[in-house]
Amino acid sequence: MSLSMNLPSKVRLVEVGPRDGLQNEKQPISVADKIQLVNDLNAAGLSTIEVGSFVSPKWVPQMAGSAEVFTGIERKPGVVYQALTPNLKGFEAALAAGADEVAVFAAASEAFSQKNINCSISESLERFRDLMAAAQAANIPVRGYVSCVLGCPYDGEVAPAQVLSVARELFAMGCYEVSVGDTIGVGTAGKTRALFNLLAREIPREKLGGHFHDTYGQALANIYASLQEGIEIFDSSVAGLGGCPYAKGATGNVATEDVVYLLNGLGIQHGIDLSRLAAAGQRICDVLGRANGSRVARALLSQ
Amino acid sequence: MSLSMNLPSKVRLVEVGPRDGLQNEKQPISVADKIQLVNDLNAAGLSTIEVGSFVSPKWVPQMAGSAEVFTGIERKPGVVYQALTPNLKGFEAALAAGADEVAVFAAASEAFSQKNINCSISESLERFRDLMAAAQAANIPVRGYVSCVLGCPYDGEVAPAQVLSVARELFAMGCYEVSVGDTIGVGTAGKTRALFNLLAREIPREKLGGHFHDTYGQALANIYASLQEGIEIFDSSVAGLGGCPYAKGATGNVATEDVVYLLNGLGIQHGIDLSRLAAAGQRICDVLGRANGSRVARALLSQ
């Protein structure tokens, strides 16, 4: 066949359900339920799990008890248990709790940075300097997130060059990998390809991750487009946990099950057991009392 | 940019909501509501609308009154109003009702053909011969549908060569265009490309349509893959009308709004007004008392 498909043979999924997902669900759940979720994801074969966040529970009540979650989970060799850390204090707490890795975040849009964390992009990066130094001293890898890479709820269009500039800065500060996120899910396949094409001129493709939201149903098409650009790392959330705070009732993170199904169809390795994953997703949906946000899970579980 | 993207500049969407969609909704609705739906779709800019089906209302109660729908709708110049016709009797009724075009269907899977219409694929094609002759005499174009092209609920895998064979037969019988359908939504992007790549060896790409179901969330990725194979015709259903009879509670036809959003992002022309389309979809969902199956519509209408 003359198909011009040079897709990666292997993909690593970063499971963000326990953090990015649960953080955006209205209802906080118990530490025990969070531990169960992480253990279930472990058992399903996920190799990187964002377990929790070390922020003030005053601001994000859903993330209360992240230290207890870290100490309560069963650790599987080779699996990376990650924490989101907004500052040095959060980093120290994550380290004490036993996080293998931490993640920091910045926005690609000035307006989003101001409205979301009340400072400019460069100020937000500046605030990570002491965290980065402490992480380096403790030999803890730091992952970077860039949000609003394909659109901003306040600014609209976001220039790919601006995403490159923030990603470049995160690498310069010491991040080993940067995940670029379509936070509001407005991106489409062509723009996704163009963005990664630009980023890859300066940054090795294997250090770039894609983080897509399914708000407009585009996430899988965007992931397929990213694969065509040689991207091998994707963030996803079991059962599509996490809504979209900028459009009530709309879908948030792409469901891990749906990504796994796509990868299976493409013959791309990932190491995840789809039926165990779907069971894990349904279990947490039952805890939350919400509908399952994965189409694959709904189809599989209704058969 | 060095992106190898030779996508079509223009796409024609075939709106199947009033027929394929409503036929698979549990609850039959009134003729007046069907007329309103078609008129709304008209106003949103759809150029081909599958208005109804001329089958026995004993078998498909949702399609009762298709003749009244055809006579009741406002006709817009240049718009094609299509009817599904299983046999000569249906064709004659469609012609009398004023259908501009008719559509016939066959399966790519023997098991599906047997279970769905109780005969073999070749018998089912044989049964269309008198209809095709009557259509030719009346100068009515006939569109062909092939179902189960990427998988069958009974047989599992379906060989692309089998799809080619049925499509070839439909063209040989006089169809001007053939739409190949992933009836149970199991297909993924790589298989979609491979299928169209094979079909296009014998059949001009501009005579092939793609009909995708979102049961496993793959429809938009499959449409993006099809666009990359030069396919310019897609079937879709406003608000994702139509469930999947083979997986209860699962999603059926891809939502027209979601396809339009993808095409907008890719800069591909289609002539459809997304906000009027989303309003039309929400209106029919309210009539049916069902949740809107379009993620784009949910996001747009919740803002």
C-alpha cells in the first residue's frame, strides 16, 4: 500500500484521571476511593499515573489528602507516580509523600495565566526556579505542562510560536518532557499537526506529549494527527474524568479507554489491558455517581 | 510547512438524521416534527438530506408517514431530498412522494445480510434489479450503501476485498455513488485508510462516501483519515440521532455538528451554518426527550 503512515510503534500514556480528572469533578471523594482508583489503574497496566496535587485544599478541595493517597497506594515496580506541584512548598510535600516525579504548569496564553494563576507567563515560570533547583538536588524529574496551546477561553487564538516559547523555557529550566494541552478542546487535526511540526523544529519529538480534551469531540482525531507527527506520549483520563470548567456540561479530558482502542486499531503498543481499564473507569464513575465519559467503555460494558 | 496534507478543499455532507437517525431512535415522532427537522436542516445549509424510508411501517414504525414528510417539506432549489427504498414497491412510493433520489443498501458481511434482511448479499443485490431499472427509466439517481465495512456484529472482521466486491456490484447495477458504512463503529483510522486505499484502486474517490458511527468514539478520527485518502463525501446525523442497536446505550451516527467543526478547523468548505445546525439538533432532541449526542452542540449551547 502507498499509505504514508509512519506512526510510532509504541506510545506511553500518562494517566491523569486521579489528578486532572478528579480535580475537575464537582464532588470530592474519599482517600480510600482515590487509592482504589490508582491501584486499579496500576493493575490495568498504566506506566505513568498522576496521583494527586499538592496545592492548598482551600483552593482545590478535590485534591485534599494527596499525601495519604501516595502513602496508601500499592507501588508497582517501573511505574511512575507523579504529583502536580505549583510551588516549592508543594514540591517538598510531594517529595515527603514519596512522589517519583513532579509536574509544573504554565499557560501559552497571557490572559489565561492572569485569570488562572494571577500572574504573567514569565512570572509563573520565575516562581518555579526554586522548585526546579530543589528537584534537581533531590534527583526528581520534573514534567512541564503548557495549557491553552490551541486556543484560550479569553484570548481565542493562540500563536504556535507562543507555545514554542513557553515550552522552550520549561526545557531550559530543567523539565525532561513537556506536555502541550488543548485545555478547552477547541483544536482540530490540522492545527494540531502544524503545532507539533513547529515544536519539533527545536524540541525532539520524543520529549513532547499531547494533552487533548474532548469538549468538541476532536481529541481522537487530534491524537491521530499527533501520531502522524511522530508524537509518542499522550495524557488521558480514565472514563474521561474531569469536565470542562469553561463549558458547563461539556466533556473534558479524552478518555483513556478511547485512546487505547484507537492505538489497538493502529497496532501501536501501549501495555494496557482495555477491559481492566474499562472496569476501573466504571468503578470510579459509580463512586462519583456520574455517567461514564468513555464511548468505548459504554459500548463494551453494554454488550 | 512540510506537512503531507493533501486534503480535499470541499466536502459534501449527506444528512441522514431524519432517516437513519430517527429510525434508530426508540420513540416515533409526528410527521409535523419530521417536517420541521428537514426544514431546519434545509435552513442550516445541508445540500443532501435523507428524508425518510419507504418500508412497511409494521417493521419500522419510526418511518411511518415518510410520504407526508416529503410532500410537507419546503423544497429549496439545489437541495437533494433522498429516500431509502428497499424494493420496487418502496421505490414507486418514493417516486410518487417526490423523492429526488433513492438509496439502496447491501451488507459487506454475509452473516449481517442473513440476520438483517434474511438473504445472502448476492440475493439482496438481485432484488434491486427491478428497482434499478425503474429508477433508470424515471431518471432518478440511486445511491448505494454498504454496511459493516469495518466489522460485523456476527462475523467480526470483514475483509476490505469483500467491501470492494459489493461496492463494485452496486456501481455495476447503476448506483452513481456508494457510501461505505462502519455500521457498528468498530473501525479505526488505519483500517479506514487501508479500506479507501483499496476501494480507490477501482472506484474513483469522488464517488465514494464514508459513513461512520461514533460507538467507540472513533468517527472523527476515521473521517480525518478518510479525508487524507481524498474522500469528499460523508454521511452524518444532526445531534448524533440514532443509537447503536448492537450496543445498548452506545452512540450511533457521528454528529453532523462535530464533523462540521472538524471541517471548519481544517478550512474545508461545506456550506453549512454551524449555529443554525446546532439549534436544529437541539430542537429535535427536545422533541425526542433525549440528550444531545453532539459534543460540539453541547459545548456551544452550554456557553
